[in-house]
Amino acid sequence: MTRASGRTEECGAGQARIRLSQARAFLDAADLIGLEDDELASDNVVAALAVLAGIAAADAACGATLGRRSRGQDHRQAIQLVEQAGPDGKTLARALGRLLDIKDGAHYGMVFVSAAQAKAAFRNASTLVDGAAKLLT
């Protein structure tokens, strides 16, 4: 088993369920906002919420399988940890990596996120949320 680098903290099943609930709430909000007809703000907001959903779901997946979650300043450190989260860890890690690729543009709004990027972010976040839910059942 590969060891993750970076700072971690304990995250038990109860905390993992809370993070999964938060991830679902972020994803639900992204879905609602995606229905709005505001071509400038909607895509960035959907992508930003998808990133938050993905990070929370990654925490849930790691908590469910490893009993720890990433707590480093660099969210990319979580990718190695998520890779170890169950049989679908590599798929979850790729989805998290893709979300983190657009994080700055989505969260800080200096670069507009396209509709295609927002849809891809939503799909990647859904992959993480579904994967974490599977690990917690």
C-alpha cells in the first residue's frame, strides 16, 4: 500500500457520513444553480460547488475506508490518500484531480468556467459522491 504524504487527521464513520451529507448538499445546490439562465455566473458557481462537493466526498471516502482524511494546505495532497480509498480509489482520485484542476478558476472567478467545464465538474463530483456513498453502505 502506498503511503500518502501530507497532513491528515482522524475521520471516523460518523464524521465521514457528515462529510458525505455536506457533499450531497453542495452537489444539490450546484444542480439547482445549473438550471438558472445566467450564462456568466452559473457555470462558475456550479463548478465551484462541484469542487466543494468533491472535496467533501473525498473526505468521506477516506474516512470510511482509512479512518483519516487529508488536512494539508494543498488539496492535491488528498489525491494520494483518496487513491487508497477502496477498490475504486484510483477512479475517485482521478475525479478529484480533475476538480482541483479548475478550483482556482471556479472559486476566484478570474477565469470564467465554460459550460462544458461546469458539466464535467458536476460529473466528477457525482463520481466522488456516489463512490463515497458506496463505501459508507
